[in-house]
Amino acid sequence: MRYYPDLMTAWRMVIVGSTVMSVVLASDFARAEESFRGSSEIKGITVAPVSVLPAAPVSARKRTDCEDLVIKPKTPAGQLVAAKGWAVTGEVKVGNYTAVSFVGKLEFVSSSRCNMTRGNIGIFSDRLLAIAYTKEDDDQIGWVEQSDGGARLYDGGAVSGEAVADLKLTSTGELLLTPVEKPKFERITCEGTFSSGSGLAGSSIDGDKGGPASCLFGADSEAER
């Protein structure tokens, strides 16, 4: 069995490797394009129609000290990816699709931190329809988690683990990778008059969860209460 360094190389070799294979796969790609529409608005991440998942590179099986980042898939799609040797990092439902994140390399850095590269997101229905991928050693794709209305993608950086994109299904049936919307913070002013002693006035905002803002008043004497 031949191992490819990354998915882009595998697809390129499959498509141009032989005339017969190209003809066979061309019909598969056409069927995928008919039933699936997807794209990426994230620089460095490409979504392409694909019907064949190649075997993972050897590096995907080297997971020393990084095993906790790899999940045991529960969906048929995730299990298919794992069977190919890839390290599955997440699986979520987006509409009628299943999105499976997986990486081809996990590298222990330090302090129980690992860096994930060669990341991809497979889009499945009853079969593989498309893959979102990056450059071979890019860490933009780490894992996906379920979110309101779709999925959220986090990078595979050992330090950051930051949200990279949202994967959502549009009203027209297109699956889009879009930039993460920044939380909207509300600025409020608390005003109050205290008759004696010293008092504290402040504000509290549950900005990360989109909660309501509120004013908090504190006093150190009965007169101020």
C-alpha cells in the first residue's frame, strides 16, 4: 500500500496518474458536484469535491503523548476515516451532512501540548462528497465542534487552539466555511450617589455568552444600603 504525504498530493496523483483512473473518477466527481455545493471564505482553506479518501500518511499513526486529541468516532463517516489511518479529531452534524475533522500529523511540543498539522474536514452524506484542506504543514484545521446552526472549526496549534471558522448550511443548501463572528460587547455606565463612606459601582457583562449587562452597586455601611 502506498502512503501519500498529504491529500492534495494524493488527489493530484489520482487525477493525472492514469487515463483509465481519471475517466472513472471523473464521473464520481461529477456526481459529487451535482449533489453538493460548498466553498470556503477562509484564506488558506480550500473545499474540493472528492469521492475517494486516500490512506493516511505514516505520520498520522504516530500519536505518542497526543492520544487524548484523537477521538473514537461514532458515526459511519468518522469510522471510515479512522479505518484509513487518519487521526479523527471531531465529528458533527451540519444539516443532513456529517463533517469529520482529521489530521495527518500530531507532534508533541511540551507541557502536554501537541501541534496538529495536515488537517482536513471530510463532508459526508451516505458517502464522501468533499474535503476542506490546507497546505501540508499548516495548522489551520485542528478539530470541529458542534455549534448553534452548524459547526465551529478550531486550529491545531499547540498554544492557540483558536476558533478559525464556522461551517454552516445556507438557505440555498450550500455549505460554507465563513470567518468567526466576533462577539458584540455592550458598554454601559453605572451611576449612583452614596450618602457616606465609600462605595463601589461597576458593571458586569456576560459578553462571551451574549448575556445581558447589569450594574452592580456595593456599600460598606448601612447608610449606603
